[in-house]
Amino acid sequence: FASLVVIAAGGGLVYNMRAVPAEPPRIAVLPFDATGVEPALAQGLSDELLSPLSRSSELRVIGRTSSDQFRGKAEDLRSIGRKLDVQYVVEGTVRSSHDQLHIAVSLIRARDGSAIWAQTFKSSPDGLQPVQAAIGSQIGQTLDLQPIPVAKSTPDGRAYALYLRAKTLMRDRDFDGLPKAIEL
């Protein structure tokens, strides 16, 4: 009888030691900074990055309004990670140089503030959709995720850039920006 108890207890121990499915990593995309470009364009680009990342079942993406509280603030990314309860933070800068946009993006491990991936993309203002798709893809690859689903791109890159700017102006719910959003 004692050996049965030992076997049963051992079986229970093995049963209890099964791997518990891990929670998907949590990630926040901070509003991108703008240098020499309209801030609405940079923020629209970071907002639109949320969509492909959110389509991955292997990630939990923090909502835009939670991340937006850090817009324009030079706060330590470890502190932001704790406040948003995320393992990773995406930060970026969009700057203009002649007729090119330079989009510098980093994926930061929030626990220690270290960059685990960073890249600068160059694009015309009309070529932002492929850049956005490449950023999402690179983040997915860095985190060893299945390929990040990419939405169908708009054939008119200029229209997309105008959409990004208008969307941000509308989202801010600033009545002064509404006529400009409608114009865009």
C-alpha cells in the first residue's frame, strides 16, 4: 500500500510539473517623435503600427491611449515599462532630410532598458506603408513570433501619408485641427 501512495504521489508530482502555457509578451508602442516633419505624421505612423502587431495572437499590445500619456516626455523606458506592465517598448523618431524621411525605430526590453533591435528606414513620404510593414515584421522576427499579418497596402502612398496626418488630428479631438484634417 505504501508503494501505491509513493507511485500516486510521484504521478501527481509529474502531473503538477507540466509546463504552464506562458502568457504572450506585452508590448507598448510609444508615440513617435517628430523632427522636421509634422508631428501628426509621426504619431499616425506609430498609431498604425499598433494594428499589425495587434493581429498577432502571440502578443498583447497595450492600447494607444495608455501609451499616449508618454507623448513628448523623456521618461526612462524602464519606468514606462513598469507603469504600462509591459516587457517591451517600441520607440521611434521620424525626421526629414531633404526629400527623404528617416524613421528610426527601437525595440527595448523594459526590464533593463536595453535595445534588442534598432533600425533606421529611409522612405519618401509616399512610401510609408512598406516601412510600417517592415517594422512590424522585424519586431515579430526579433521576438521569435510567427509572421506578423500585414494589411493590404493602399496603392497611393501620398494618400496614405495624408490619411496618417488626418487621423491623428481627428483623434486629438481638437476643434482647431478639424478643418485641417478635413482638408487632408
